[in-house]
Amino acid sequence: MKENSDLPLIIEEFIDVANEMCYYADMLWHKGYVQANGSNITVRVAENLLLATPTRITKMKIKPEDLVIVDMNGQHIFGKMKATTELSSHLAIYKINPDTGAVIHSQPPFTSSYACSENFPMTLLSPEEVLWIDKMAFAPFTIPGSSEMTYQIETRSKGRYVLVMQNHGLMTWGDTLRDAFWRTDVMENHCKIHTFIQSRGDTPREFSYRQMMMLQELRQKYFE
């Protein structure tokens, strides 16, 4: 590993992951999927350690030295700032889906607009949506960072990869940070397409049963 005297040794140990987190945090910002200091990212770097974005900081141009290390109980291990105040939401997903490698919480506008309304578009309209979204989970509004929110996430997220939180935003996760980001991106596009179809007064064209079964088989092979 190339030495960098500007980085603490404990962050330098995970520098590749730290750089990847900063890249995707910047992507979230520039794609308009976050607002102000909102959104947070965690990545598992060891069996009992997470690298996390800190609280109260914009995700634009975040640096590796800004990141925080916590354990799976939420205990602060390292970092000059505190971890995101919504860390408990991330921990709930890692707990109920132990193979998870990364979690993203964001507020993409089209997805959030549906999360703030009574009806959410459930029909998957593209192969990418079947591949990356599959079954969605939904949670009623609870105060961010509360024990009630943790409970809602734990009871609704098992075996899923996408969680829509009423009047709050979106959580996505996966084996890798890239997978979690792609799910965010595909979910936002899913909601955008539905918005455009509805704005024309048109009707979504659904996959046939046979087509959906073939896509599910493709999905299963992809994630083997």
C-alpha cells in the first residue's frame, strides 16, 4: 500500500474502500440523490467493523480522512467526527441481512416524491428493475435514528435489497457498494419512468408471466 502521511494509519489500512465511498458519495450528490447534509453510506471493512460517513457533512467532495470507523454495535472506534445519526438504521440492515457489504441511504427526488404520497409504483418495467430491485420493502414514517425506526427496518427488510421509507427516503444495500448504488440509481429511474407514463395519462406495459419467470431465472444466475 502506498504510504500517505496525510492520512491516519487506521484509515490508510482501508484506503481503497475509503476512496470508493468518497467516489459514490460524490456521485450521489451530483446526481441529485441527496440534499444538504442528508444521505449516509456505510461499508463493512471487517467482520465487526464499518466505515461510515460522518454526520452533518455534505457528500460532495468528502475525503477519506472525514470518514469514521464504528463496530457492529455502533461503538465509535475512530474518527474526528461522529458517525451518521442514522447509523442504527444501517446496523439493523446488517443484522437482519448478515451477508450485506454496504448500505446507502439517500433521497432521490422521484423516489422520494412517491415515498411522500399514498401510492407507490410497484410494477417493474425493465430487465434492470427485475435484476436490481426485485421485491421492495416499505416502512411507515418514524423519527430518524429512533428505536422505532430500527424495529421497522429489522422487521421489513429481511431478504430484500430496497427499502422505501415513508416521508423519508430510500435505503439500498448489497454485497458491494457498487451494487447498493446501482439499486439506488435503478430505483430512481423506475420512479421517473412511472412519473412520465402517468403524466401522459398512459398505462404501464407489464411483463407477461412467462417473461417475468425468464427474467427471474436470469436474475438468479446473475447473483449465483
